[in-house]
Amino acid sequence: MAKTIQAALLGAGTVGGGVYKLLDRRKSEMPDKIGAELVISKVLVRDAKKPRPGIPQEKLTDRFEDILNDPDISIVIELMGGVEPAKSYIEAALAAGKHVVTANKDLLAAHGFELAQLAAKKGLDLRFEASVAGGIPILTPLMTCLEGNDITEVMGIVNGTTNFILTKMTNEGTDFDVALREAQELGFAEADPSADVEGLDAARKVAILASLAFHSKVTFDDVPAEGITRITAKDISYAREMGYVIKLIGIARSTDGEIEVGVSPMMIPKRHPLASVNDSFNAVFVHGDALDDAMFQGRGAGEFPTASAVVGDLIAVSRDILADCNARVRLNPYKGLPLQSRGNAEHRFFLRLKVEDRPGILASVAGVLGNNDVGISQVIQKQRTEDAAEIVVITDRVQTRHMEDALAIFRSMSVIRSISSVIRVYSGH
């Protein structure tokens, strides 16, 4: 007779329901996969009297204490989201000797190291593969099979909503507002889409990726985020003409012993693997000294893609329990690399200016850039519209602070009508 490992779910929403269904679908295989039956014995919900399709009523509870005080429950699966009460519940579960699986990026990006330390101290597993990029396996590879590498760059498309919007804008020439409305109608975007379109969701994931890749403490507050609300159809058109695609990119780099992190729209060369990742798909691109380049691509959200990652973690924890070898894989900031000053980060930039249409303006623009140590790679186009002209410049690789100094001067010049766009251009690792 196979052993039985009991787990409890905190939350029975889209992902929680998906986890229950997927485990039920795989229950006959569990004794062979892990050497034990894996059973969800309790499910924490707000209203235990409200029926949950597919979940037996007798398993529902609205009291966390019913789970915490049950000695037969070995694993707590937190799928509630948000920081509280999830943080308190996880801390209590670990203190009680229960292993934890979570998909909570908000919590991990802010308090992941505190929870990891508590789990390590107690000799327990804390797994969180589903917290970044849904069903795509990326965190466990960073903590296991890629550990032989010195990782120098992790970058990717880690928000499906913004990727869907930018794909619509690119393929159909629509403006941001039109593409956003369609994303909301199709259920890809929330009624309040700000966490997605302002880059905040991606920033939380970048904090987790950077922490694992560089074995250093990076939190959400460390990640500067710029969203896609200012990207226009004209920007996308220029990008296409120049051989680029605009994507919202989360990036983490290790350079000269410092970590650069950020989220922003970026022009990616069409030949780069990330350029062809479209619609709501996610992808994470990794560069290591031994591996060279690798990309992990798939569904970044949804009921079953996210449940896939959660169940994978559950199987891993269950195997550890049976082998009595828990706390093997964890957040470990042993390198403690410092964050790079944002102004010292080096990038190329796409710059689109609307200027007065008269002789000498292009020379003035070039002069301001040159005086601030911003080299010009190419002046792409100069278009006249009524009494104004449009100048489009691609810069050489430059420190961000020098670019910001030049932009401050442009804003003070009467001949510069407006700075229409400033977009980073990917320049390799």
C-alpha cells in the first residue's frame, strides 16, 4: 500500500481550482511518480458554504487553523496572492513544520529572503516556480541545472498582457488604447490594467529572477519600471523599418560585480529569439559563460499553465519528503552583489524629436548629444509635417545619466517642440 502525503490549498480561485483538477487528473500516476499518493485534504476559502466546482464540500474550510493544526498535512500550497494574509499564513505554516509551495510573486519580490531563511532554518522546502512566467520552467533551472554557469544576463517577456497588446499594435497598426480595449474584452487584461501596462507585474518577476541568477538580494523596490502606455503606432512603424520589434522587456545583468535591473519597452533586433514571441506567450532568455544562450518559452499565465508549475513543485517536495532531503533548493544570496546606479547603466537609445523646421536644427541636436558624451549611430529620418520636422536618432551605447542630461537640455530648448519618444535599443550582453 503506497504512503499518502497530504497537502492543503489556500485559495480556490482560477489557479487553485486548476491545481485541484490537475492533481485529480494525475492521481493514479502519483504512486509511480513520487512513491506515494498525493492528496489535497483541505481547501481554505472565504466562504466554506459556497460550492466550488470539482472540490468536495467536506474539504472546504474558512479557518486557517484547521489546516495549521492538522498534523497529517505536510504541505501548504498558497495561491491567495497579495502580501497579507499570505505572508502570515506561510510563516505560520513553516513555523509549524509544514513545507510550502506558492505562486505569489508580490510576496516573494518583497519578502522572499525572509521566508527562505525561515524555511532553511526549519529544514523545510519553499518552492515557488509558478511565481514567474506561469508554466515555463525557469526558476528551478536557475537553482539547479544552470548552477554550473556564471550567469551574466537574464532578460525576457514576462507579462502576457503587454505582449498581447504590443503584438496587436505591431501586426494591425492599432494604437495602444485600441489594443488595450481588445485585450480587456478577451480577458487578457484586467479592468484596471495598471500593474501590467505600467510594468509593475514584470518588475516583481525581474526581482525574483535577478535574486536567483546572481545569488544576491534584489527586491521589487530595487527594480525601476517603465510601461508601454507611451508607445505609439509610429514608434512601432519606425522600429519595423529599422529591423526591430518593440517588446516590454524585463532585464537583469551582472556587470563588473554589479547588478543592473529594470523593466522598459525595448527595441529588439528581429533576428533575436525574443522578437518572435507573440500574443500572450512569455519567454526568458539566459546567458551563461558555459551554457552560452538559452531561451525558455511558453504560456506565462492561466489556469492550467500555472497549475502545471505548482504541481511540479508539489511533486518535487513530496519526493524530498520521502527521501528525507528537504531544503536542498533555496534562495541563497551568498554573493551579495550591489545594485548598479541607474545612471551608470549603458544602453543604446531610439530618440524621436519634433523640432522647428529651419536650417541648423539637426546640427544643434547633434551638438547637444555630443556635448553630453552621447554618440550618434544613425540619423534615421527627418520628416516635415506642416511647420515642424521630425528627427529620429539611434545613439551609440551610452551611460543612461549622459542621455538624461541631454534630454534635460532638449526640454529647455525652444526649437524642440517635443520629445516624442525615448526607447531603449537592445545592444547585446
